[in-house]
Amino acid sequence: MAKQTPEIQFAVMKRIVLIFAIILLVPFPKLPAQTDLVPYVNPLVGSQSSSIGYGGTMPFVTTPFGMTDWTPQTRQNKISVTSYNYDDTTISGFIGTHQPAIWMGDYGYVTIAPQIGQLRTTPDSRKLPYNHRSEIARPDYYRVLLDAGADGKIQAEMSATERCSMLRFTFPAASPDSGVARVLIEASRPGIPGLASVNLERREIAGYNPHRMDAHLGPLALPNFKGYFVIQFQQAPAVMKTYGMDDSKAATSRGAYAEFQPGQTVQLRVGTSFISVEQARENLRREIPGWDFDAVQQKLRAQWNAKLSRLQIGGATDADKTLLYTALYHALLYPRIFSEYGRYYSAFDDTIHSGESYTAYSIWDTFRAENSLLTLFAPERIDGMITALLQDFKEGGWMPKWPNPSYTNIMIATHADSLVAEAIRKGFHGFDRELAWQAVYKDAMTPPDEDTTRRWLDREEHTPYEAREGLTYLKQLGFVPTDKTDEAASVTLEGSYDDWCVAQVAKALGRINDYDFFLRRSLNDRNLFNPALGLMNGKTSDGKWAPIGKGRDDNENRSVSGWTEGDAWVYTWSPLHDQAGLIQLMGGVEQYDNKLDQHFSGGHNVHSNEPSHHYGYLYDFGGQPWKTQAMVRRIAEKEYQPVPGGLDGDDDCGQMSAWLLFTAMGFYPVNPASGDYMIGSPMYGEMSLSLANGKTLRVEASNNSPENLYIQSATLNGAPLDIPVITWEQIQTGGTLHFVMGPKPSQWASKWRVAPVAAKP
């Protein structure tokens, strides 16, 4: 081969450099959009206990934000027990449930059970074996074969609308032992005075269930509360009867049943309501006017695809897509719609109102990321969701912290303030901002009744509304003391963030004096920093440090040390708005990062519970973003799998799933009401998000792989991005967020520092 001259060598090198420059500058080819994404959703994810954890989820057939969810019932649900568990081997019926999380109760539910032969009304006697090989679980459709023994197998199918459902039971042909085919409706359980009535001419069973499992929590009795139902059959029953209705003491369950000939396929449609039987019938007329099961299922599939297709994923396996689209399904279940075509029952004054309503806000969990996810994936719902909280304020006196559907006093602080502040920060205008100010101001300034005579124990029964427990003491001392109020340290720290949110609402409404006041008070978190420990520490009312705690979620940890489901390691970084202050208290970024290192290496990070969710992103604040990039990848890999046992901890109305979705996209709302998103490590080569304004945000990650998890450089719409932050406005502008990934840490974005809270003295 002829020897190359220096000129030729230079020309070759120049061309190689040019080619690499073109590769880096030319955008990825646009992903062809996938439109049928429902098959990637596995509603069974999170329904099984495993070595990873237990998500407490159920395989719901429902719409996004549906009022009533439909699931097979493998066990009798109650607080801390869901209706479906993957490891169970029998099904006792199919329940229209309103239980939003495993540790909350159900209310106004109705159960439907197919059976053959002898009438069986108790859950244990109704149970029929099944196996997962015959089970199809999707958001739009559920099917299973129930083993009726010698009588054969009953095929059960479900689909749904926002407030209604359609079921189809295919009974086996007659056998010598079979007798009749039957559909049983359980209106209420023993001890609950429900009602069921039959109308053979209309082929209809109607009734109500007044049960609220959480009725012992919170201040309201709600004598008018009922979950109404209307069930209509396409095929004419041979017999329709009630059972249990003659028992005035309701010692047994109550319900009704319809009997058919063996071998029939029986279709029924179910309307539910919290207003009346007539409204349940109207909901059914509006949502399922005919008997075309396939049309109902296809419409529901289209509704889910419309939402799911807003997220497109490139460079991912089918298992990856199942992981993410299932997470999106879970994130789009709550809060649930609670209004019915312009009217709603209020569980805050026990009457009917005009308007739009939502419930099942798991706010202590979901204010962290789930609500922020909804501002991107369901912005058309945000104004209605905030309005619903403000209606609760008007009707009950306070915005709730965990409505189910009324006050429950579950968890701490008043994080509805964060939801209001985030909506205002992001430019949502479809709610009464002056009323919003009144609501957040009351949260921040009015102690709950009996504040100084109660400790506000966890799940304490029949208390006044808890609001900001210990606020009386905080206004006097600058912290909530552990010897006066349970969970006081956590309440102080999380309340400081809520004060920051109230300050942002005041600023947006031009209330500058209020802004200055609450901004100053938002720095009360600093009153609990113990320099000897380098951690936050509860205080007693005489100003002494409380015992640091042992990290157990027990009465001593709550009542003596002052923590909520955590300890000092879990809560030290909890003031989402004041990481700059924490850096200063710890002595600088080096000490801040070292303490984070101890947090993770010491096993203190508990991703199965929400207070730890933002911790992986905190190295961005300490000038070591490469540690954030590694940590969030590690957490995602360890805590999430696309299998029934693949969630580590309760999904908590979508918060666990929202963390995964944001992390996969490469950014996360550490302080959700700020409108800023901290950058982590995008998990796939390309993801795109279709925005409500018609624009698209594309996140590209060149050279991405499990090993190449470190960001080497980044651009936003072609301009260098050298800070680990992307804002709400930048997302809404659309375009391309492009990362170049590599196998080793880089110094990208390491010089950025967060601005301190600029409170006036």
C-alpha cells in the first residue's frame, strides 16, 4: 500500500471529525408513534407480595380517573386488605370498588358473583377456583375462567365506563348436578343496613350500600351517604329475588339474585352513583345505552390509548414498555371523578351540589410527583381537581389532606397548599384564586380545634379535622414540640415547605406582606438542625433535643422522637424548598454530599415510602450530579419490575409510578411547586411527551445503556445546557432535550448551586 502523505492524512482526519460532528448534531429520526399501547399495560403489576415488595394494587378495569373501579375479588377487602391478591387461588365475585389504596377503606361498593346450583351468599361459600393461565387483565378488559367443579367452567368478562360497567357471564351447559345458573348481587355485608330490590319486568336489581370503612376517622358522620347501584340484565331472568332483607338487624349480608338457564350467556350492565338510584340509572343511560359489550370495551381501549400514546419510548424492550405504560396506567387512576354530569354528593356537608368534584387524593404521597405528572399528562383535569379541593373547603371548613371521600386525618401537614401553589405557578386559571388564598391562609394560620389538648395520634378516631397539628405551638416557638404533639419533628419540617407554598400563592396574588411573612416562617425547618449530629432533630417545648429515634415506625418514634414513618435520616432533607439552607447548616456542599453518602450507604433510604423519593436527586444541589445519575438508575433497577410482585411499596395512588416515569424521562420535581425539575439520568435512547398545547418534548440520550448512565453533555433545542435543571416553561416550549451519555462520571453541571430562600429578616 502506498504511503499516505501528511496532506492526505490530514484530509482523512478532517473528514472523520466532520462525520462525528454530523452524528452529534443531527437529531434522532423521529419515532413512529405507536397508537395501540394498551397491550403493554399489565394491571397485575403490584398485586403480589415478593422479595421486591408489595404494591397494594388491583387489576382495575376502569377509565382514567374513573369513579368506580372494577376488579375480581379474591378476598374480602377492608382497611389494609385489598380485594385482589395475585397469590390467591379463588374468586368470590367481581366488585365495583372505591378503595384507593391498601391502607384506606372502601365505601359504597357492590359485588357481583356468578354461580351454579345451590344459592350461596357468603364470600367463602361463593368462592370458585381459577388460575392465572385463564386470566386476561387489561385496563379495558378482564376475563377469567371460574372452575365450578362438575358443573364446568364459568367464563367471566368485564369492561367499564367512567361510572358504569358491563359484565358478561358464559355459563356451561346443563349437567346432572348443575341446577340453575345465577348472578348474585351483594348490596351490603353483615352489620351494614344496605338495600336491594328487584323488578322482574324491568329485568333490574337496584339498591344501595351505606358502608364507609373510614367512617371512624375524622369529624363527620354523614347520615345521608350511600353508594347506589342499578343492575340491568339483557336476558330475561326466570327468577329474581332478594335475600337478607327480612333481617331488621342486618346480621347477615343483604342482596338479590337473578336465575337463568344453564348454558346461557348473560350480559348485565351496572350503573353506580352517590346521588340516587335514579342518577345511577341516568349514568347507565348516558354511558352504556345498549348491549354491545365489544363496543364498550373498544371505547374504553381508545380512551386509554389516547392517554398512553402521549408517551412514546424508543430504545426500549417490550418489558421496558410494560414497566412504563403500566406505571402510567397507575398514575392516571387518581384522583377519581366524584361528580355525575353536573352534580355531586359532598362528603363534607352531606348534601348534593352542582359542579365538578374529585376525591381519593393521597396528598401526602402524591404532592411530591404524581400531581406534577398530571400537570403534564392530564392538564385538562387540574382546574377541576383544585376546584374540588376548594369546594371541600367551602363545604367542610378545610381543604382535606386525604379525602376518602370525606376527612380522614390520614398523614400530616396540609400539602393541598402545594397543589394550589403548583397550579398557580404553572399558569392554571380555571379555579377561584381568591378562594384558594382563603383556603391556604386558613391552613397556615388557624390551629385545629383542641390543638393543645390532643396529641393527634395516628388514626385517632372521631377527632376534629387535624389540619396543621401543633400549629398553636409552632406560632409560639418556631417548631412543634415533641412532648406536646405526635410526629412533631416531621410536622415542623413538612409544614415549613407548606409555608413556602403559601408564600408563593401570596406573591402571585400581590399580597407582598403575606409573602414576606410566610417566606420567613418557611425557614422554621432550620430550628430543628442539630449541629452535633449534622441532622434534623425534634425538640421538646423547653427547647431541649428529643431522643433521635431508632427509625422504627412505632409509637415511641412518633410520640417521643417526633417522626412520621421515618427518622432523622429520612427527614433531614425533607424541606424541599430549602436545600440551600441545609447546605449552609451542614457547613457547605462537601459536608452536604458526605452526609448524603452516609444516608445511602447506611441503608437509610427507604424508597418504598414517599419521604425518600427525592433523595436520589439531591446530589444535584451538592455539585455532584453524577452521583444523582448513578443513584436514580440504581433505585429504578432495584425497586421496579414488570411483574406482579414488581413494586417495592404501596403505589399510593400513583406516586411510586410517577417517580419511575419522571426518572425514566430524565428529570424529577424535587420542589413541585417551584416549576423546576432536577435532571437525573434518562433511562432510554429516546422518549417523547406530547403536550396539551400541541407541542412535543423529546428527550434523547446518545450512547445510552445500563453502563453509559453518566451525562457527558446536554443541549436544549441546540443550546448548551450546563445546569441540572429544566423548567416548566422549557418543557412547555417543546423541542429536544439532548444528552450525550458515557460510562464514567463527568463534571457536567457540577458548578451549579441553588439560590437560597431570600426571606427578609
